[in-house]
Amino acid sequence: MTSEMNLLLDRLQEAIDEAISGSDRISGIVSEMQKSGYDLCLIVESSAAISPIEDAQIPDSVSAPKSATAAETELTSDDLAFLREMKIAA
């Protein structure tokens, strides 16, 4: 994987973190938990699988990796519901 792709994946992770931490709904629930005498440590795992797009026009500024494999992940209905709640497309 190229260093440019690693940078893009890092930026994606930052965007996901910002989306979660910036959610008024999540902040409200955490606040309610704290008012009830509980502290929360929220750990959210995200994974990304990338692979080159076949027969696509790739801009000159972007170089496609020579080879890549994508890990296949099966999402459960709970996984999909969580992603929808986080407003993340699956």
C-alpha cells in the first residue's frame, strides 16, 4: 500500500472519530450516563478494506497499487444497525 493511501486511511479514521465525538445524540447519552453516576469509555473499532478499481480512469496524480487484497467481512444485522445509527454507509 502506498504512503498516500495510508495517509487517506488515517484521514478517514480521523473523520470517523470526529463524526462520533461530534454527535449531539452520543454526547447527550454520555451526559445522561454521567448524571446517573457512571463514567463511559467508548471504544469503537472500524476497519477498511481497499482494492484497486478495475477498468477505472485513475487521475495521473493518483497511482494505483500494483496488487491488493481485500479482506471480506460479513456484517450482522446488529452491525448494520449500528452503522446506520452512526450515519455510516455500509
